[in-house]
Amino acid sequence: GNSDSEEKKTNRYIQPAMSESRDYDEEPAPITNIVRASASFLGSLLQSNDNLSDLASRINLGQTNAPPPNPAVGEEEGVEEGTDVLLCQEVKRPESPMKGSDNGGYSRTYRDPPARERPKDDIWPERDALSFTRSLVFYGTGAITTEHEEACHSIMEARAMREKYQGGRGTVLNLTNESEQSCQIVHGVFEIFGADKKKNLVQVPNIENFVKDYRRIVEITSTGAMRSFCYQRLQMLDSAFQMHVTANGSVENEAQSNLLGTDFYRTMKIDNHIHLAAAASANQFVNFVANKLKTEGDTVVMEDGQTLREVFSAAGLGADHLTIDAFNVLADYSVYQRFDNFNGKYSPFRLAQIRKIFLKVENVIDGRYFAELTKLVLARLEQSKGHNSAAEMRLSIYGMDKSEWYNLAKWVLNDWKGGDHPGPVLSTHNRWMVQVPRLWRIFCMKGKGQDPSKSFEVMLDNLFGPIFEATLYPDKHPEVAELLKHMVGFDSVDDEGAAEAPCSCTKPSEWKSEQNPAYAWQLYYLWANIEVLNRLRVSKGLNTLAFRPHAGETGDAMHLAATYILADSINHGVNLDKQVSLQYLYYLDQVGMSMSPLSNNFLFRKIKSNPFPKMFKRGLNVTLSTDDPLLFHMSNDALLEEYSVARASFDLSMTDISEIARNSVLQSGFEDELKREWLGEDYKKGITFCDEVKTHVPLIRAKFRAEHLALEHMLVNLTGADKGHEVLKEMMYHFGKARDAHRNILKTNLPDCNPFPEQNQL
């Protein structure tokens, strides 16, 4: 209903939709402390950007440090009679374990359910146009059962696990400002030592802790009680969104049309998930190759001295073959459920040497063609052709050799002279991510028999040793140190459907088998080293790197359990629709998901069965990305094509796609000052603080999302604290009183008319 003051004078609490409830003949006892505590808790969620776990400890759930009950309604200092007390709680923000800076500082506290504070004068902007549906809590008999309580206990336990790893609560810090520091890999994880070289200064949960926690989260998310409760809540969120767009869709459209000076094309959209080797469109790539063959045919491009023209001639290829169809890079039916065929599409004409010449950093020409092609793609972003967008492109580090980091840094930072856009491979509209392909089997077989000591730990040392050294001794490794300043995160990629060993506590130094280690096991060691590296970099005032792996594209759905506790956000996640418990956890913690329906359509999930629209409507933090434009898109503007196809396929409104675009900026690793420019000065306080003119998302949509997320947290925390039944009883009473008031208003104003059936049921 409309949130106007007259309604609040009648009913001070957020009311549910009408349901059957008995009449109360007499006034019950005054509102208990439990109800006051729950109201205070919900008000805190709606008003502040506080940490949910800390907030949960503030409500009166048996703790000795809980705050006293609120004073009687209307008696609060500075609150006028009739003010919604539930939304007027002020909560101090707790200090995080490690405070981050605005310029990429390392802060692992949770971002709470976003909500705008209620204005002091209690008047919202364009108040008369705001209309909300917020009736997700059912107050009837059977609303809270023993199974619900069991499920909420499990949810709180799972969220505590995420806080232990992704939240940083399990990391022990002993870092000081001493200049003499060193590092060493021990059991697969780098340790930092001071001058005495005795005590590890950054300790993370070990593999035994992780395996225990991972098995526990798999167990609790698979219980019947957990699945039933989470399914019910997700269904309620579905219904709430449908009710919202039915009742308020026209209001949203009108509000959006009144946001003058902006539209979807002018708002910033980030392609959070795009691989550089396939960032150019097929048309751009073919034209680039044709131009090089015409203008640089005599350039030596192979180790044996072959020129570019000779390579094509030896393959029987001439100018007539330089077409998109002949290149055979666009995805087709042959790649569906076939990751091997998909990888083969990266090689034009199925020739590996063509891929090495044009799409690799390390070759005879030092990756010059690849740099020039990349600069063409970046130039289009900078020129904002068609719409305003940016990207976070992936470069590969394989872990085969320590020199990979230096070679990559040299390629990115080199002052390239050729092509239409000279200079280093850097852009105001791109931030680099490093993807780590899970290629243990190839590493293991490389030089097989020559080095019996080769283990997974050697691969980890190749991956992380150079960047720890560059962080500790930037003067000795200036190129790698500079590259790290232009990076925002790590990705982990490869076929999730490949056979893998069970998740165990085996140390990396002992893993010498050719069998692929478990997905979760590999991700733990990536996370652990990134966590230590970030703590070290923060102590030196440097930027930090997020962990945003591929997960849930195919294979075991429980890969998403590992990323829930380890990752900042993920790419893909389509398998999340197979596990409702994890899906609800991803919703509660707003774990970012960069999804690519066009990529999924060709590889693993046809677009008609893609769960993206379902997850978006439920309120998960999802956005759209292109993955591999070279393979999946027909136009030169792949991101706009992705949005266009999604809008048509999933019946999305302009408000919907503007919200999806806003999510892409929130998930990205771009600097805080740029996010303030794209989202608004106070975006960190929550989505209702984002500037509507900048994001093109009307306040009514942002507030709908914020309120429902807050209500879900309230329900889980109260039920998980075994206070649901007591609160339910009081809420039923207040709902009954509100229903009576509504009925009396209707009866009083009902004009004279012929009796109609069930008139007495008003």
C-alpha cells in the first residue's frame, strides 16, 4: 500500500496481505521485548548499512549485551506522534576487523541489505508516486514450523562460514611496518615472515579447516528442511516481484521517463566477464587478419623463419578464404556440451599457428598483432560507440613457468608503435583480470619423467611467487609491480564437467598424480594465496585483487558451495537453479553473478531454459556479460547485443535492464571515484542511495529490492534465534487490529447498494 502518514497513524508496522485471522475481543499484554527487538532489528536493516551479523547480535535473542527495549511509541526523543518508529532506529556502524581505504582498500565486511535512511521530515521524494508491495511474511497458523527453525539455524551457520573465508574472520594478522619481509610457499600457501623469519605474519584457515567446512555446507544445503524452506522463500520472492510489476509497473515507467537527461544507452554498463582472446567480434578479427596479410605479408611470424604469407600459403589459404564462414570461429551445434570443440573454435581454420600468431602474447613478434587487435577493441569502448560501456578483460597466466608474469607485464606496458592506436595496452574503459586455467594435467605431462619432484605446489609457486616478490620488492620487479596496479581480480577457468578427484586434505607438494584435483580443492589454494597477497598489499597501501571464478556453468552443482564461501562473485552460475538452498544463500548475501545467456545457449543451457530471468526476478545480484564475442555474437557491439537478446527473450522492461546494468557496475573492480561518477556519491550506503539519474533505476524499484531483502534477513534471524513463535503471536494481533480498522473504513464509506454475497466478510 501507499506509505502515507495517515496510514502510519493507523498502523505503525509493515503489514502483510490480508489473511484469515480471528477477531480479538480484548487487548493483550503490552508489546513484548521480543517484538520491540524485532522491530528495532528490521528498522536497522532498512535504515543503516550495518553488518548483518553484528546487527543480529544486537537484538534481544538471549545475549546479555542486548539493548534495552524501546520506549513507548511516540515518546522517543525528537520523534513526533504518528512517526513510523520501526524505521527510526539509529545504529552505529561497527568497526570492521580491517578497515579498507576508498582507493581499493581491503575490507571484508559484508555489504548489508541496501536501504535509504528515512528522511528527518519523514517525507520521501515524490512521495505520492511511491507505492510498494511488501507482504512476504505470512502470519497465519503454521507460518513457522520446527523445520523452518532448523533451516534458519543452517542458514546462519552457512553465512558464518562465508564470513570466515570471504569475510576474512578466519584470517589471523600479525603484519607490522617493518621493511625487511620475505615470503615462502609452505604446503601450497605463501607465508610472510619478518626479519626474524620465524613467525608467519598472515595465517589463513588451512586445508583441513576448509575441507571440513566445505563438507558441512554441502551437507546442510542438502537437507530436506533446508531445501523446503529455501524453495518456499524463493517462491514468495517470485510472487512478490510479479505483484510489484503488476501493481507498480506503470509507476516505474513513468518515474523512469521523468529522469531527464539520461537513458539506458547513456548509463554505464560493465562487461564483467569477457576473455581477451575472444574480445573482438568475428567481423573485426577477419578484417584485421586480412589487413595484416595484405600489408605485412613478408613479416616473419614463426620460429622457423616463415612469413605470414608463407604460413597461409602452406595451409592452402588465399584472400578468398578470409571470410567469417571460412574462419569457422562462430559457435554452432558442434560445441554444445563439447568443451573440447569449443576450445578448438579459438583457432581460425583449426590451425593452431594462426591462433598463436594473432591471439597470443608469447610468439616471434612478441604479441604485436594481439596488442594491435586489442587496442582496436579498447578504442571502441573509449569512443562509446552506440552506448556507454566498459570491460574487465581476462589475460591468462597458466602457471607453467615463472617467466609468464614478466612476459605478460612487458606485453601490457610496452609502448607499441604500430597499428592505429599506439601506446601500452591500457585503457580508461578497461581493467585487467588474470584468469588461471585449471590445467594441472597438461603441466603434469609436460616434461613427464624428467622431473619426479614436479607437484601441484610447483605450479602454485609459478602462479603466485612472482607477484609476491613484486609486492615485497617492487624495485627488483618493476614491470610486474606496475601490472598489478592495473589488475582488479583473479578468475579460474576450464571445463567444470571434467572428471576430478574427491576433495581431500592432500597437500599440494604430495599431489603428483595425473588426475585432476577437485574443483573445490584447487579453488581453496587460489583463494588462500590471494587472501595472503591482499593482506600484504593493504599493509603497503596497494590495491587488492578480488576472486571471481567461473562456477556453475556445468558439472557438479556443489561447485557453487565452494564459491559461496570463497569467492567475491562468480561468472555463469546457471547450475544454481538446481540447488535452491545455495540459491537462497546467494540471494541473502547478494553474491554477484555475471551471467552470459548467449554463451550458455551454445554450450550448456538453451536460452529458453536459462534461469537468468528467474534469478533476476527473485532479486539475486545478477548482470549480463558477453564471455566470448568472437564465438557467440554477430554484431560489433557484443554487450548491447547481449542486453537486446535478453530483453526480447526474457520479456524485460527498461527498468529491468537498467537495474541489471547498475548491478554490473556494483560487481566490477573499477575505482571508487569512477563508481561514484557512474552510480552517485553515496552508492556505498546501498542501492537506494544510488543516483536515479545516473543509474536510470527509479527509486521505487530500488526500494522494493531493499525492503524485501531486509525482510528476508529479519525472518531468518528471528526464526533462527527460536523467537519466531512469540513474535508471530504479537504480529497476528497487530495484523488483526489493522484488518479491523480497514474493514470499519470500508463499511463506513460503503454507499447504499444492493446486498452482495459475503458482504459480512469485509
